[in-house]
Amino acid sequence: MSAMPEPAIAKATPEEYLALERKAEYRSEYLNGEIFAMAGASREHNLITGNVFGEIRQQLRGRAGEVYSIDVRVKVEDSGLYTYPDVAVVCEDPEFEDNEVDTLLNTTTVLSANVLGEGLLTPPLPGPTGLLESRGFAAL
């Protein structure tokens, strides 16, 4: 008797992902119907992220632009990726996906820096992080 094939995992629509994400107790990223749980951050990761945020904020002092740290979701329009960069900068009026004002859209003016552990910068990581690097987002 042959083994039963495993059932296909249902893919989520962006709308289903957002509905789940807005109620979730933890954060996740979304790409091509798949939802990826995000890991917690180490002390070192938080220190680096805080320093990057502070430096960018200082550079923006007196200029147009907003800097966000960690908890802002960004949608990359050309790929459909929803992600939470460690630091995001918008140099014009921010555009949001809907009235929830929790998902940035104007990615052409967003700097997204993800702080990765030592040795993880090469080769590019699979999944959402690797896609971010291939789209010109900076990995620090």
C-alpha cells in the first residue's frame, strides 16, 4: 500500500495575511502566499538597530523624512513581500496600504536595513531576507 500524499498547504492571500497579522501576538512576514514567523532579537541586535536608528535620525534632523524602527511593516510592491525592516526611512510623505496606517507602501524612498548576525551576509539568505537583499535593500 502506498503512502498518502501530504495535503497541500493552503496559501494565504495578502488580505488574509494582514487580517491574521493585525491580531497576532507575534510578527510574521509574507511572500507569495507563505507566512514566515519572525525570530526574536538578541541584545546585540537591539543595540546595533538602536545605533543605526539614532544615526539616521540625527542625519534627518531639520530635513523632511521619517525614520521608523522595527515595528513598521513595509510592502515591497514589485514582489508583494510584507516585511518588518529593523530600520526604515521615508524621505517624503509616507503612503500606507489602507486606513490602518501600519503598512508603508512608498518603497522607492524607503531605506530598509536588516541587522543580521555575523557571517549571515553571504551568501544571500533564502526567503524574505534574501529577497530584500536582491532588491537593493541594505543588510548591515
